[in-house]
Amino acid sequence: VGMEVAPHLKDSLNKNFFDLLASFRQIHGESVQNQLVLQRVEIPIYLTLYSPAIHWILQCVAYRAPE
């Protein structure tokens, strides 16, 4: 749906994808680890929150891409 509404945003989506990947490094940082402990959230559970964003970004980037 995202690409049908704004197909010109593909470059932004590519940047978003790589920014999202770069943010994974922050998860192992002290501040995020402290927050996860405080909130009683384990890393595997926290990482599942990224799944919908990754799925949506990849669907949009691949929209009408040649096979």
C-alpha cells in the first residue's frame, strides 16, 4: 500500500532500511540494555518489534521490482 500511495519515496525507504539495520548496534548499548531490564523485556522479545517495520520496508522497496 505504501508504494501505491507514494512510489517516489523508494530512495527514502532504502535509507530507512539501512538506518534500521544500523540501529541494531544500539540495542547492545548500555542505555538500551538498562531500559530493557527496567521494563523487564528480554532482547529476543524486543527484537520481534522490529519485524513489522522490516517487512513493510522490504515490501515497499521490492514493489514493482524486476524479478
